[in-house]
Amino acid sequence: MQIINHYSMIISFIFILILTAFFLMRDGAVTKDYYILAALAVVLFAAWQVLRPAKETAETTSQLESALGGGQPVLLELQSPF
């Protein structure tokens, strides 16, 4: 179940591509269908690149301290990227 949780977006995008390919190819493969599938794949890949969690770390202690509020109390919320 953890694999489904970690890769649910990718699994959903693959399902969308397969479903779209099924409906486009019902009447035979036309060049336009391949262009539509390629465009959809590019859009889904771009969405995944924008929406996926990414690691962002401070390089030094001073960068971390300046990002946290410069000596003011700060509420930290820690969460998993998945």
C-alpha cells in the first residue's frame, strides 16, 4: 500500500494516458492521435515536475537562521514529502 501512496500521481497519470489512448485508438491509429497522446504526456510530465515534492535544504547554519526569521520565534511544521 505504501508504494501506491508514494507513486499515486504517476500511477494516475499512466492510467489517464492509457485511457486516452484507448478512446483515441478505437477507430484506428491516426497521426493526429499520436500527437494528442504526446502532448498529453508532455503536459502530465510538466504537471508532475511542478507538483512533486522536492528537497530544499539550507547550505549553512547562517542561511538557515536567516530563513527562519532572524532571531524571532518561528513555528516549524515538519512533514514528509510523501
